[in-house]
Amino acid sequence: MKLLHSGKVRDVYEDRGDIVLVASDRVSVYDVILPTPIPDKGKVLTRLSLWWFEQLADVVPNHVISATDVPPEFAGRAVRCRRLDMVSVECIARGYLTGSGLKEYQARGSVSGVALPPGLVEGSRLPEPIFTPTTKAPLGEHDEFITFDDVIAQEGAETAEELRRATLEVYRRGAEIAAERGILIADTKLEFGRSADGTLMLGDELLTSDSSRFWAAGQWRPGRAQHSFDKQFVRDWATGTGWDKQAPAPEVPAGIVEATRARYIEAYELITGKAW
């Protein structure tokens, strides 16, 4: 196999004309890769993505060819995929206000140009899910909010409409399924590309603890930080160290590593109903 790209979490290989995505145990916060891996993280992300791709295959097609036809050394953490021409937009759906979306709202009263009601706080449920695209920044740089009109200018009106429709429908369906299992999906980031015949497809990962914010539904209370099953736990730890969010990042203590691993696994088990 030929290594094409090594990202924050995944390594991308070319093999027999296909793409092989390998999920590592690396974890990144604030666009910086931490020096300490989270054991089994890559396998958890891969299994959860595959489960979601199967659940939502009727909403939008995806890039998955096989989870078994991969090199043995990558078994459990790799997926053989169709080669896609990726769209240069991070497609984000938000059903709740938190993170960078909250900061944007506090500064502008809107997110990606979508006006929101006054008085919203950390963890507020939005009147309806919104599409809040961002740029797709190179490794080490930060994504920036863009408006739907910016997406139209960059990708064309037809593709922009497709991206918004698919992103919101994937979020709605996924959030509905997760809520039945006790998890609120606050927001999620999707990546799309076009296959050789021009079909828009989901790529990368889908509704995982890295690409989404998962909250405990029974403990959700607006106005405060929520109990999460995602890497927000690591973000909070990193922020609390006084780190300046620039590389190099500090080593992660063993207790934080194990607690993060446990949250990833708990999210997988709650959503899929399968024991890790």
C-alpha cells in the first residue's frame, strides 16, 4: 500500500485502486495532536462509523467497500473505501449550542450566518437543527465559519443544496436513533465527496465520539457543561492545564487516558447495543 496522507487521526493509503482508511489511537484537541494515544480509540471509531453507515445508508450513500478486505495488521481499525473527490467544506449540523458555535453566537447572534434567538446559553436546544459549514483547514490550522452563500460561491448552488440537505437529514436521523438510546447528539461534522460517476457520498467517519458531541440525555441541563461521551473530556483537561493550545501539547495523564477510553466505549455500547 502507498501512504497518501497522514491526518490528525486517520492515515490514508492507496491499495489496488481503492482507498484504505486506517483510524489510529491518536487524539487531537484544538487542532493539535496530543502526544499520548487513547488505547482502542481507532477500533471504537471504526466500528461505530460502520454501524452508522449501515443505519443511514438510505439517507445518503457512503464510501464503504469492505471492513474485512484490509491488511491484517490494520484489522479492526481500517476500512476499504471508494476513492472520492472530496468537497472542500466541513459540513456541520448543530442541534444544540456549545463549543465554537456558542462563541460565534455570543459574538454575532448567529452561527455561519444563521440568525438565532436571543438568550441562548451553553447547551441550549436550538429551535431546529442548523447547517453551519466551515473551511477545511490544513493540519495545524483552524477551521473558520463560512456562510451558506460562501458554500454556493465555492461549490455551486446545486452542490451546496445537496450538502445542506444531506447533512441535516443525517443529523436528524442519527439524533433520533441516539436519543432512543439515551444520548443527545449536540452537533456533528460530516465530510462528503463525489464518486467517479458524480454521486455525492459520505466519506471519512460518521457520528463518532471524535466527529460529534454526545451528551447523556438524562443529565442534560442548559446553562452548564454537559456530561459527555466524547473528546470534550480531553479538551476540558487540556484547557485546565493552562496549555496555550499550540504544539507541542502536554502528555495526557494515565487517569485521563483511561477515563476517555471508557467514555468512547460507553458511547459505542449505548448507541449500538453491542458489548465492546
